[in-house]
Amino acid sequence: MKAILKSTVGLFVFLCVSCHPSNEGWTKLFNGKDLTGFRQLNGKAPFRIENGELVGVSTKNEPSSFLATEQEYGDFILEFDVLCDPALNSGVQFRSLSRADFNNGRVHGYQCEIDPSDRAWSGGIYDEGRRGWLVTLTDHPTGQAAYRKTDWNHYRVEAIGDTLRIWLNGVNTANLLDNTTPKGFIALQIHSIGNNDAMDGKEIRWKDIRIRTENLEANRMQGILAPEVNRIPNTLSEQEGAEGWTLLFDGKTPNGWRGASRDAFPDRGWKIEDGRLTVLKASGEERGGDIVTERRYGAFELSIEFQLTKGANSGIKYFTVESERGFVYGLEYQVLDDAEHPDAKQATSFPGSRTLASLYDLIPAERKRTNSIGDWNLAGIKVFTDNHVEHWLNGFKVLEYERGSEAFRERVKGSKFADRSYNGDGPFGEAPEGYILLQDHGDEVSFRSIKIKALKPI
């Protein structure tokens, strides 16, 4: 009996030790007693220490407040536990910066999202102060279910080279390739709440914050990975290649493109420099004209980054056809500075249909999240084999429609395209396949990371 009891106690001790991670190779970022090693940036919402936990308190009329490490980190694995009031939104910055020459010292860089809302994007990656959302959880229901709204949550951030992965309660929620910032501080965020009385004084708590900076590859978390997102400009990852994506722009040459209704790429009006394909500001004969892909596409997914200049107008057309008279027709994803260009406010049959990300002159984009002029935005166009079409902007779906449906044709009748057809023998916008076109509207706009995946019939 004693032998059995001794064996059982030994097994119990083994299991208890096994369920707690080893501290070997780890360094505590928070000592549980004071804020040694940290500095506060931007807002003045208070942080305090209570029972070995670091507590942030939401405060009215304060900008987002960050408690940042004094030390910067490049490659690392970071772990922490967090308990956030369900009414709040928060995050943990990593590889982040605060410089006097960037927006008056605003904290910017990667943020590991803490999102108790019904949207459930906890464990996504947001680029604070720059590009906005890099990884949402829109197409990752397992990741969306990982967060516990009323309990502690365990996060693990792996930043190793260009690979950034986040694990939330053992689920990989973000799997990002990005090389924008190789090194920076780590910071805990108290999100701004404006003048909201109901949100004032609510708390977010952190504990067990630790980091390791050596032997990282051997210590990567193993398990099922989230869908990969590649934001390294003008590259295809191994996974993207396996999924059927191809690059339409290599970042160096105009290979794969030609002038619309021409045999060659324009000899003026466009330039390729620093990995970007730019249409130059010009007028009259100085303009190079629109450019199109050498190949036509039917059903596809298109991903393309664009950068606007102030007041600029351009567009991404698809199902583009060239008529015998030299005209080029196609459905257009509008690329526009809504704040400065008059087209955004121009009266049309369908108000708002000439604004950014809209189906030009036909369907307005809604619920848009745009980045500032000079920053990069990510456009997405998805055309499925059943003619269902979606426009995306910066990770958000902003419109959808059925190409060739009665509702679509009614829109065409009420638009500037009512009397147009492709090659004179088909309704506007209903060609079975067409070219991808980048528009020269006489304004400077840059493009990069142009990728497409042709979809096969089911």
C-alpha cells in the first residue's frame, strides 16, 4: 500500500511540474514589484502594480498610453497573460518605435491585438500608427474562438527573422511574413476611449511577462498554423506558390505588362524604382496611358498594394477588353483620394460610387478603413467561379455583387456605361475573361506586390 501511495504521489508531482513551463532561458520583463525597465509614452492613463500584476486603467480624454520597455528587441519569443475588461480594446506592441521625426513621437509598429468584442480578432496583428491591419481573423474561426472574455488569456509572440506568429491559448491566430521593422521596444497599451464616461476607469491586467532571445528556432511552438499572410513587398512565399499565386510585378521590370491597345510597355509616363510601379503626374502627350497584363483572367483573386499622392485618381480594372476602335472597357476598383479629389463628391445615379474601393460609377464601397496619403493600402478583388465579386480594402470587405445578375444590369443601365458593350457583342462587364488594367489618370500613384491566383471551376 505504501509503495502504491508513493508511486501515486510521485506521478502527481511529475504532472504538476509538467503543466508549468520551465523558466530556463527566459528573462522576466516585469518583476512584479515596480516599473523598472519601463517608460510611459504618448498618453498619461495610469499604470499601477497590484498583487504582482501590472494594471492599466482607461482614462477619458487621453490618447492611447503605452508602457514601453527601455530595451529594444529584434528576434525573440514573448509570453504574457492578460485579463481585459470586456468593454475595452487593447494590445501589446512589439518591434515598435517612438521617434521625434515620426508623427511627433507617436508609438508605431506591430501590435498583438487584444479584442474582447464580438468581432473576435484577438491574436491578430495591427500596424499601429502606420498601415493598419496586417492580419485579421476574418477567415480564421478557430482563432476567433480562442480568446476567453472573462478569464486570463495566455499569449505567445514569436518574432524570428521575417516570420511573426502569435499563439493565443495554444491556437496560432496570426502567421505573418513582414520585414518593415526588424527591431524595437515592447509596450503594453491602454487604448484611448475618447470622452466615453461608460468606459472610464476600466482595467486591463498583465502578469507573467517574460522573454527569451536565444535558441529560438528550437523553441518555436508546434501545431497547426494559421493562414499565412505575406506582406514582404514583391515576393511570393513558398506557401503562396503552392496555393497557385503568381507575381504580376517583379519589382524591377515591366515584364508581363504592355500598354493598353499597344504591343509594348509605354516609353514614358511610368517608372519602376525602389520596388514600385509608378504612374507619373502628367498631362496630354506626356502621359504614358493605361497598362494591362499580357494574360487574360476569368475567376481569380487579386491582391495589390497602392500608394496615393494628395488629390490623386487612378483605378484597377478587371475583365478589361480592348475594342477594335481602340477603346478599353472594364469594371473598375476605384483608387482615389476621397478627401481631395472632386470625383468623390460628384453627383451620380449611385452616390458614393466614385470613391475609393467602389465599383466605379456602379456600387459604393462601405465601412472603409483607409490609410493616410503616402502610406500603403491593400486592395483585394475576388471573382468567384459563380460570378460573385467582392472588393476588399485593408483586410475589410467593402462591397459585393453578382456579375451578370438582374440587379447588376439595372445598375449598368443607370450608369455612364449603359450604352457600352465588349467588342460590340456582349453586355458591359460580362466578358468571360479580360485583362487586369492599371489606370493612368494623369496623377501620381504607385503600385507594388501585385499578385493573382486564377480560380478553377468547382
